[in-house]
Amino acid sequence: MKTSRLAVMALTLAAAGIVAACATEQPPADVTADIAAANDAFMATFAEGDGAALAELYTEDARLLPPGSDPVDGRAAIAEFWQSLIDSGVAEARLMIDEVDNLGDTAYEVSHYGMYDGDGNLLGDGRYIVIWKNTETGWKLHRDIWN
């Protein structure tokens, strides 16, 4: 009888510890400012017209999912993709955040964008979702899809 009471007490204390640990866990920090800074870097780099530098803002195993096109995998292919878009006359990308949610070392962003030519004329706009990864060098785009 004594053994079963001890077992019940031990289980009760363990359960109370788990509940207390869950109650004291802090929600992930708001990383909206970090993602906004990363978007600022993307827009500035895009304006410089350097597809290779844009690709460095992505994880090594990043994937672009452009509308009506095959996936674009890895930094080298991402550099080519962005450079071809820039070379076609897109001079500016404007990214506007709607929502960011932090999941620890991963965050997702739901936002909207506009693409402009050198005279400031709107060439296209739409919505996008980015899955971000927090790396040793900061937040990097990991999956990038838009319409």
C-alpha cells in the first residue's frame, strides 16, 4: 500500500511539474522587425540589380515557387532567376508585410508586393508567402511563393 501511495504521489508531482513548465514557457518573440529588416535588404539588393547578391539572402537549399513555372532550387538557380527578371526591366521590388508569425527558428510571412520598372511604373503586384529560417547569419528566405 505504501508503495502505491508513493507512486501516486510521484506521478502527481511529475504531472504538476510538467503543467508548471508549460505554463511558464514564453511564446516566441515577435520577429516582425527582423523580417522587415531582411525585406529592406532584399529591396535594396534588388534595386542594385545583382541576382547573385539576392540569392545570398536565401538559405543554401532554398526553393522559389514562381507562378506558372517549375520550382527554382538552390542559390545558383535563384541567382539566375532573379537576374533574368532584373534584366527584363524590373528595377524595383516593394515588399509590404501583412503578417509574421515566429515558430522558433522558423517564421512565416504573409504579405503583398509590387514590381516596378525604372520609371516607377507598376509592372505587377500580388501576394506572397515566405518561410524564413533563422541561421547563424540571421533570417534567410527558405521557401518563397507568390501570385
